[in-house]
Amino acid sequence: MATVAELRARVREWRREGARVAFVPTMGNLHAGHISLIELARRHGDRFVASIFVNPMQFGPNEDFAHYPRTPGRDAGMLAAAGCDLMFMPDVHEMYGPGATPPTRVEVPEISSVLCGQFRPGHFEGVATVVAKLFNIVQPDVAVFGEKDFQQLVVIRRMVADLCFPITILGAPTVREADGLAMSSRNQYLGDEERRIAPAIHHALLAATRAIGSGSADLDAIERDGAAALAAHGLQVDYFAVRRRLDLRVPVADDRELVVLTAARLGKARLIDNLQVDRL
Ligand code: PAF
């Protein structure tokens, strides 16, 4: 289904039947990580919608929008097999209109300008705008996002709270390859040697969370050690940071619920990952 009108008509029918609607927005090129989001969504709704839309607004001018892997036929098969009731695949015109003027934008301040926001200006504005539009189109009761994109999840939770969307947001745990690498569509940009090195990200995050979990209080040293471990493997580190889970601010002494986040470039891929940890 490709138009907003068709989707709304179908969802209206479901609502008349009293169904609870669950939604997973994606950019397609689905993998096991997406399937886990879908499984979680299906447990929370009677009807399930997935969208596939590679959102130009969340890519910077020198980023991979043109090359982002697009596999709609395969995605449709995977969604059908996963029990998806409706796949929404709008084109850019359907989502943004004729495009001569920029659309109304949704900006979630502060959280959007730190960490990945520092290296990808405008990215989270693009994400918040498209997700707000998709929420208004689908009007789900529940929506599921991966914890792999932890900053995105925090931005969306904040947007939903601030703009009073009547939607429950669920985070789904990151799905990993056997060697620890977080699943991502961008992993396919890695060459063989880079793919061998990439699990260093998970190992550095594990070392950091172990240090925090066993009582180490020097978070600056933990960040420095994590970044150095990745650099030693030849990754170009954008950041390696310990933050509060709630709002991604720098933790103060009383904060217990933390997350260690990193973004690093390896060849053509920019990889992000994170691990949550509770401080003693
Ligand atoms: O996580 C993604 O795939 C995208 O950022 C999202 C949430 C579908 C918005 O385009």
C-alpha cells in the first residue's frame, strides 16, 4: 500500500472492529533485528502495520541516501512471513508533497544536538519529522523502535511526551551477530577485513559496562579507554560516551541508570552501538 488515503481507510475499519494497532517504522532492507521489533509489536496489538520509507530528510548532503540498500521485494516477503497485516511503502512525494518548500519540521532540542547529532546535523530533526508524520498517518496505539538506535529512541520518547501523542513507545533489545556485532543494514558496507574488526565495538562497550558495573567511578577514564581501544583497531571514533539513559545528559553522582554509547567509522561504514548498565 502506497497512499495515505488507502492506509487510513484500512486502519479505520480495524478501529471500528475495536482492534489495537501496533506499528514498526523502518527504512527497509530488513534483517533479524527488524524481525525482533515486529515480533514485539505483534505481542502488543491485534493488527500490525510496518512502514518502509528511506527518509531523505534524515540524511546529510554527503551521506548514503542514494546508496542506502533498498530491497522492497524481499522486505515484503519477510513482512508477510512475520504476520504483517499492512505494509505502507509511500514515495517521497506522498510523504512530503511537491517539495519546492521544506516541510514543517519537528525539532526535539538538546537531545538531538549531542552525540550523533553533533556529527550528523539535522539528522534527528529529519527522524522526528518523519516519525511524527507516520504517527499521524497510522495513528497506532503502540510503536516499536530498536534500542540499537538508542539516541533515536530517546528523541522519539521525548517528542511523544512533549507533543502528547497517545502512543506507547516500546524499545526492543539489540539483536547481535554471533560475534557481538549489532545487526545493521550498514554492516554490508564492510569489507571482509573490516567485518573481522567490527566486533571490537561490542568488546569495548562490554569492557566499559563491566568497569561501571563493578564500581569504577571514573567515567572520563572509561570513555578514554573505550575510544583508545577502538582507535587501536583502526576505527575512527566519533564518540565513546557514558550518559544517563533518560535524557543522555552527562551523569551526576546519584545517577544509576546509564548507557554507554559509541559511533565509529570503519571503511565506508559508520557504525553505532550501545550497552545499558546500572551503576552500583
Ligand atoms: O530507524 C530507522 O530505521 C529510521 O530512523 C526510522 C525510525 C524508520 C525513521 O525514518
